[in-house]
Amino acid sequence: MTESVYKIVELVGSSPTSWEDAAKSAIEKAAKSLRDLRVAEVRELDVKLEGGKIVAYRAKVRVSFKIEGDVD
């Protein structure tokens, strides 16, 4: 059986419309520079306020990807 190692990074995505779009934007941005993304886990949701009104939805997302090469 082949051994695998994965790295986990934490990202924060932002959207003016929804938490779903915020998470999607974080994952899509990560996919542009990280290969072989495996799992995304939404860890925390919050909103940015200005003058008592919501101006942005934010999603903190953990993304894992496989480390390439031999495992020593």
C-alpha cells in the first residue's frame, strides 16, 4: 500500500452575496495555485459590518491537498 501525506491550509473567502459564494471563492482561488485538492471543510462563518449593515459574508475554509513525491 502506498503511503500518502496531505497538507492543510486555512483560507478566508469573502463575498458580498452569501457564505456559499465566500467558500466557493476561497476554494477556486486555491485551486489556481495548489494541485490535487482533496477536501474542503468550512470551519467558521462570519460577516463584515459597516454602519450596522452586512457588507460581506466571510467563510473560513480548511483545504487539504496531497504532497507529491516520496514520503520518508
